[in-house]
Amino acid sequence: MDVLLVVVFALSGRSSHHESLSVGGVFTTAWPFLAALVLGWLLTRNWQRPVSLWPAGVCIWLITVAGGMALRILSGATAETPFVIVATIVLGVFLLGQRLLARLARRYGPKR
């Protein structure tokens, strides 16, 4: 789910700036955040508790944003302040929101 949400983030950003939605264009925008997301998963051992909000979910979110921005800059792209703010908010809503919804579904959903 995290990968899909990072790709949706890249798609929405490119769309709002009237940039190409080609696979290559979306990949160019998404790859730094996807790479940082994988790093976040590895550092937090996300596979052990994939719907954990704290500390894993928060760490994954912050690593995805910070690492994604660092990789963007290292690859020659920009990281203007408004973009950093929007990315932090959107990725926070996406990455933490899906974990919260999954936890609520487990808690209040049909019992097996």
C-alpha cells in the first residue's frame, strides 16, 4: 500500500503542475521517495508490524520525506520549501492514514 500511495503522490504532483504523466515522468518524481521508503521499511523492520503507527509508521514517514528530498537534491532536482511542506503533509496523511485505517478495521471490523 505504501508504494501505491507514494506513486499516487508523484502522480498528483505532476498532474497539478501539468507535467507529463508518462511512466518515465512519474518514475523520475517517485523514485527518490520510493528508495527512501524502502530504507524506512528496512530500518523499522516494517514487515513485523506493518500497521504500526508508532514508532514504525512515523519513522517510515519521516525517512521517506527526508530521504526522498536528499535523493532529489543529490540527483540534481530541487526541493523548494513549499514542495517540502506539501510532501511532508501529503505523505504523512497517506502513510500514517492508511495505517490508522488498517488498525481501525482490525479493531472494529468483523471478528473471525
